[in-house]
Amino acid sequence: GQSLGYGFVNYVEAGDADRAIGALNGLKLQTKTIKVSYARPSSASIRDANLYVSGLPKAMGQKEMEQLFSQYGRIITSRIL
């Protein structure tokens, strides 16, 4: 029931993923520094719009992650593992 500190965000537009990487990679949240990069694509349709996020604070929930990343574009799906 607790976050493993990483997750995924899938955007509708690849440019939104670029903006999120530029703005959020290296961001300090609580005592953690997050890393945001492209994830290995699961399909050609989300090749440049699927992000891998690591270093999330263990207390961060799905809703908080979506609020943080939704500033950069419309999210298709997101999940914290």
C-alpha cells in the first residue's frame, strides 16, 4: 500500500512530455530529487509521450503526481508503482 517511489505519466502530445521533462527533471520534492525521462514505449502511438518518473516521495499519491504533471499537458494515464 505504499509507493515504491516511481511511476509513469502518458501525455496526449509528445511536446507536453518534453516540457514536463524540462521543467520537472531534477525538481526537489520534500527530501527527494525526482528524475523524469522518456520511458520505453509500449506502442508507437505514445513513443515520445510516455514518461518514467523516479525518486518520488513515498508519501506522494496518484492525485498529487497528476496535479504536478497536468500543468504541462493533457494526461492519458498515470500511475505510481
